[in-house]
Amino acid sequence: MSVINKGVIFKFQGIAVFYKISGSRARPVNIFLHGWGQSGECFAGAISACEGFCNISVDFPPFGKSEEPKDWTIFTYADMLISLCEALKIKKCNIIGHSFGGRVAILAASKKSELVNNLILVGSAGMKPKRKFRYYIRVFKYKLSKFFGRKSKNSGSKDYNALSDNMKKTFVSIVSTHLERYCRDISAPTLIVFGENDTETPIYMAKRLKKLIKNSSLHILPHAGHFCFQERQMQFNRLLTDFLTKEKIL
């Protein structure tokens, strides 16, 4: 088959979802899923390293070139990914998910195990966070201010405040949905890669993923944070390509 290198729009529930596909469809398929607030372009370095594959990067709505959805949950995003694979007649693929993309990858791999050949979770979100006491004090103050009509425009995280009112509801739904029980249903060989200094998804989350996903291996990239796949690009790309080609990972 001919080599493809183009961006395409896929419609799901009336929402335009942009994805980019490169490489021959006759090759094994990699699907790259970005983190919240990013786009498929963030995986450019990893995609370049996977020359022997058909690589697909998705722009999650409302990011990149995709439209803003309404009332989506994390389960809607997973259904969108599965529907995209069905539309493209993809029966087997490797899924690489970073942060929020890891959430979607976990659900897709647990819901439709026959679709996922290999799973790579990079700084993946989805585990219930450990909260310090000051977090609950902050939440209490926020709810009290809201009750008395004194809600601050700057309440919430940077990611939250950057969103439209519609997407704020989606964001709250996503971060409130913990995926531990879905991890137990994953059967695909899984590579878990986290940065040593990640504060967004700390190392304890990586260890929990490793414990929950039965056929998994964990690699911590030193001196790297939440975007370890970019900060330690050569090391990450080697881990990724070795795993996908079943080479021994040291």
C-alpha cells in the first residue's frame, strides 16, 4: 500500500476529531494519545523514531485542530478512540498514551482487549491521588465561598481555569474518575514510563499501575519530569522501539 502522510477529520457524536496518519497501512499501527491541553504534535519525536510503523496521532477535543465537545466524560473519549479504530478498520494496534492520554488508553485496553497489542503508559494519569490535609482545607474554603456567592475566578488549577464553562464540567468529571479497577482487566503487555521528578503524576502512581496491570514493566527516567518522553527523548524512544519490536529492555 502507498505511504500516507496527512491530517484527517473523523466525526464522533457530531464533533470533528482531527488525527494525523503517516506510514503505510500495511505496517503495524501505533496510536499516540496526548495529555490534557496538548495536541498530537507533542509526540513528533517519538513518531519519527517509529519509522517502521503506521503512526496515528489524535487531537483530543477540544485541543489541537479538534472541535469542543459537550458533556463528554473519560468514557466518551475512550469510545471515540475505539470508534476511530473501527472506522479505519484497525483490528490490532499499539497505544501510547501520555497523562490524560494514558487514562483513555487504560479504558480502551480494558474495554476492548482484543484491539490492543501493546500498551505504553507515559506519566499516565488515572490513579487516585494521595491528598494532604491542606488540600481538603482548600476545597472546604472553596465550597464555603461558593455557597455565599463569593466564588473566585482564580479558584482551581491552571488547566481548569483555562477552560470554557462547558469543558470545566468535563475536566471535573475526568479527574474525579479513578481507573484502578479497569487496570486489572488489561491483558496487553504494558510498558510504564515515568519521569523521576514528575510532580503531576508522581512515582507512587507508576508503582500502583505496575501492581495493578499484571503483564507490565516499569521504567523510571532519571532527571525528568512529567514530559519525560520529550526531556529524555533518546532514552524514551529507545525504550519505546525496543518494546514494540520485542527487544530486551534493560
